[in-house]
Amino acid sequence: MPQASVLFHETYQWTSRQDEAAAAYNIALRAFQRDQGMPERDWTDLAGDRTRSADAMAGRDILRGVLRDLGFALR
């Protein structure tokens, strides 16, 4: 992802800058997917699907606790 699409300067407000960067990345990702023979899907759809709910997180939502329980010191 280009920095412009994820850098929010502590505001966390999606603006036209992020819209443009995400659209450009969607185009690049689709080109990669096409070259690799993969199904073409926009990054924005993929990211939304992965974070839509705890079920969609497929266990990632509890990963921190699991690692802590295994003795990994996390900040």
C-alpha cells in the first residue's frame, strides 16, 4: 500500500487522498492478480471482508492473548 493511503496524521479520517491511493492500489493489485492467474478482487473489498466481524477475523482477534499465554512478551 502506498503511504498516502494509510498515513492519517492522528486524524483517522478517510479523505479523497486515501480514496485516490486506494483506487490506485486496487488497479495495481488487480494487475498482479491477473498476471498470477488469480481471481481479481479489489484490496478495499478484501480488507473489508477480513475485518467485517470477529468471525471474519478467523482467530486473529484473539492472537495477542494466545501469544501472551504462550509466554511472548508483547508491548
